[in-house]
Amino acid sequence: MSTRSFVRAGMPFLVLVVGAPFALQMFGNLRYKYRKTTMLGKEEHLRVQEIEEARKAGVAVDKFANQVLEQAQLDAKKDWENIRGPQPGENFRAKLGKERNKT
């Protein structure tokens, strides 16, 4: 009788306790695998290192950080194009064709 109670209550509990971390780990990895933001690239990582080195050397980091930030913003503006999405009841395909013909 005691082995039956272990099989009915104890075994599922142990499977849950041991298996849950593996399942949660897989779901947690999905969060990082399909996220829209990206990790820092080599250039951004070097910029962050430069800021840290400047901070350690006692340089006015605010001015240096502002220069780096302005440069990053200028780089981002070069490739950016504002495209308005379709409004409800609007024929988006016809409008998209007209915009393509403009360029």
C-alpha cells in the first residue's frame, strides 16, 4: 500500500520538481532568442569601454558621453525613413504603389 501511494503522489511530485527547471530554462531561452533588440555590437562595446576608461581616468565623462551619443544618433538618422502605416478603411496597396512610383 505504501508503494502505491508513492507512485500516485510522490513520483509525480518528484518529476515536477526535477523537470520544471528544465522546462522553464527552455521557455526562458525563447525570450532571448526571439527578442527584437540586439546585443551590443563590437563598435558599441568599444564605445562603452572608452567611456569606462575615461571615467576611470577622471575625464569629464558627461561631455565625452554626449559626443558618443550624438554620433550614435547621427548614424541612426542616416538610414531612418518615416513610413506611415495604413489607417482603417484605407486602400493601403494603392497608396503603397503611388509612393513607390515617387521614388
